[in-house]
Amino acid sequence: LGIKVADLFGGLFDGATMEVALIPWGDYQDTEDVITVGGGVLGKATQDLNRFVIEALSPSAHLRQKALLKLYTPTCRWELGDSHCTVNLTSMMVTGAITGLTVEAVQTGATVRRRFFDTSRTEDGGWFDEGLITFVTGPNAGQTSKVKQFIGDEIILWEPLAYPVEVGDTYTMKPGCDKKRETCASAKFDNFINFGGFPTIPGLDATAKTPQDRMGS
């Protein structure tokens, strides 16, 4: 079975288990002739000039990506909506439909895969920055992409979609978080009690300070 572009960019294979094996050429009957030579976990798919690239992580590499110790950072360590954050993203999810494309695309007939408009949006600018948009209908149905900027009624994605966007395509969209203390405490989330950052902790620059610097002289 072939792998579809929409499945790759829709995250269907993200985190999938991969196995590499040597199989005798021809019609074999005995599964004992199959020799497993490696395997791993698939990462996120990306698009190159004329091909698709998907990273394969070996068990040891996959383990190295996971922090063995808890890190302390100025910004929040949690992912928006996870068990530590506890924000209910389902209740903040909105639905909409693409109502317009960029002026350049309309004038030149160019395809649009990254910037488009929904004039029905009334949220403040930046509300959906770093959020997620999932297309429900259209060529990109089932694909989820990260929002780079939400400016008025314009939605700009970080990466191009697999297929061009068309007016009338429907979607669902969830807001994002910049992981700052002010954002967590704002009326947008009102979740400061679960803020996972340490904005006042000294950074690496503090280790380079001399006694005179500490005294302010």
C-alpha cells in the first residue's frame, strides 16, 4: 500500500514503530528466513524540494531525546493542555472556514498553502499564535499544522500544507501559548497556579559576574 501525502503531514506516522529486515528475494514461505537488522521510531515528516523526508530514531537516540532530569527554565516547561498545565483546550477550540486568499494569489493565480483569511474571526491578534489548526474538509482534510501568526483575520502557518488551500475549506483551531508568566496569568488562560516556569531564576550570565558587578559598582 502506498503512503499518502496527507497521511504524512497529518501526523499519521508520527511516533510509529519501524522495523528494517532482510528478506530473501523471491517467493519465500518460512518467516524464519526474515532477519531483522534494525528498527526505531519515526519522527515528523518534512518536505524537501522534490521528496519527503522522515526521521527514524533508534531506541538509544529516542531515549537521548528524553530528559532524565527535570529542567528549570524561565518560561513554562509544560505543553499547553497537558496534565501539568490542565487548560481545557477543547472548550477553547473554534470552528471556521477559509473565506479568502492572499491578494497576490488572487491576482496571479498562485496556489496558497501557508497564508489565508477567515473574515469571521473576531479574536484579538496573536490569540492563535503557536496554536494548532486542523482541516476538516478540502484537500488537506485531516491535516494539522502549527500557526505562526494570527493577525486580525489572517492565519499564517509555520510550514506549507501538503495541498493548496481553497475558499470554503473548513477547519478547527486551538489557541497557542508563548509560555510566558504574563500570558499564563492573563484572562486568556487564568492559569497562573499551574505555571511551570521560573522567571526569576539566575541564568548563565550570573556565573560570569564579578563581585564588583554584584555590588553594582
